[in-house]
Amino acid sequence: MPPPLIASPDLLDVVRPGLVWLEGAAVVAHEPKLDAPLAAIEAAVRATPPDGTAAVRTMYRRLGLDPTKNRPSSEALLRRVVRGQPLPRINVLVDVCNWCSLEFQCPYGLYDAARLTGDRLELRLGRDGESYGGIRKDEVHVAGRMTLADGAGPFGNPTSDSARTMVTTDTTRVLVVVFAPAEMREGRLAEVLAETSRRMQAFTGAREIVRAPAS
């Protein structure tokens, strides 16, 4: 079984995290079968932007972050698409993740499970001096900010993830984390997790191992 994700009690009135573990994924750099659904969601979002931005911004502010300076990944995707740009295409797992984040307006984290260490994962506030190398970014400092951590330290947050745990075409086992605002209904989070898992299985051939809210 995958290690549990333990959320710090002082964050549970701010965020309602959910997770999906998958294995057996076949990751390709470009999946043509995604072209049509991604074009459809881009058109839909431009016509009627989805709700959810305000709730995620509130989540950030309750954590002491300015969401206009540390923009949630879901809002960054929304702004990109509304400006007329397409969703970025990285690989099939990242592309499905971005599709879900855009549509459901929740920040997502996507991690190569084989690169995670230790017997438990934590969602907590970063400690003084903690940081990690970001994906195509400089060092991401997480002191005082909500972060995911494993045995080797922090590796992700709702704005940007680490290069250490990034998903590539060599990835076969995956952890998906949804950073839902605490105001999101438990039933709605369950729907988001189910649809995220369904899409990832449909486009990568992966098998779901675990799907649940964090402990």
C-alpha cells in the first residue's frame, strides 16, 4: 500500500486535501486523443469561466499568501486560457492534470510516486529554511507556507512542484493531490477525485490503487 498522507490539524480548517494513487501508467509526450477534449474545455472556459477562483484565493489569504503574487496553479491556467492561449502540453499525465485543474478550479499536485521516500507523507506548513528546486524555476521557498513533504523534505505546494518528484515519460506510478478549499463539500471533492482518476486511467491505462481524502 502507498504511504498515508497526513494533514496537519492546523490546516484542516483551510484546505480539504484529496488524493489518488495510480500505477501502471504508460506516459507519452503527446497523446493525440487528448486534442479534442482539451480544445473543448478551452472553448467552454472562454465562454463561461468556471467558479472556484474566489474560494481558492480565500484559501491562500488564510495561509498568509497574496494570491496575486503567489498565484494558485489552477488560476494561472485559467488566466492563460482566457487570454486565448492553449493549455500547455507536457506529457499525457500532466496534460490530464491541467485539464482537471482548469475545469474544477482546484490547484493540483502531480508526483512520480517512485521518487517519494519514507513511510508517510505530510501536508504541513514549511519550516524555517525549507525549500526545493522547482520545475523550470529557481528555488521554491516554503517556510510558513503549505507544503507536501516526504522523508527527504518538501516537494510540492499548490503553486509549484519540485523537479525531484516531477512526472516524466519514465513515470509509471503516480500520486495526484487536489488542494481543495475547506469550503468545498466532501461530496464535490469525491466527484472531482473520481473524474480525475477516470481520465488518467482512460488516457494512460493506469490502475487506481487508492482514492481518498487525506487522513
